[in-house]
Amino acid sequence: MPDDAPAPNPYEPPKEPPVQKWETSWNQSAELSGSDWALIVVCSCPAAIVGLTRIIRGDPRGGKMLGFALLSMFVWGILRGCITAMQQTQHMY
């Protein structure tokens, strides 16, 4: 401690350092391009594989791409199930 610095006040509580915020992939530049969105909507399984490889490489867009690809697979599965169920219903006439 330098000689000209004032002594700390014993009655004042010590100052705590500011809380450190963690950077998440949503805070970083995680914008998906148009080709990424096309890949997610048209063929979700390869998009999930691409997202997984991006996660392994540390690219912040990987998690977002993998999440939307899994969501797209789920939506396409529900849509396919609804269409299949509509085709198999018994008609009254």
C-alpha cells in the first residue's frame, strides 16, 4: 500500500467486486443465415448434424441451429401424424 493512500475505514463494509456475467451463445453473434434456415426447414436431420459439429467446434450458432432443427423435426412429425390419421379415418358415407 503506498504511503500517501488513506487507511481503510474499519466501520465501512468492504466493497464487493461486481458480479461477473457469463457470456452465452444467445448474447454472442448467433445469427443464422438464410441457408441455415433453409437447411433447418427442408432437411432437419442434416441440419442437426451441422449444428452438433458447430457446437463441438465452439461456434455460438451451433446450439441455436441444433435447437431449431430438433424443433423442426418435432413439428414435421406432428404434421405427418395428423395427415396419416386423417387418411385412415372411417367415413360415414
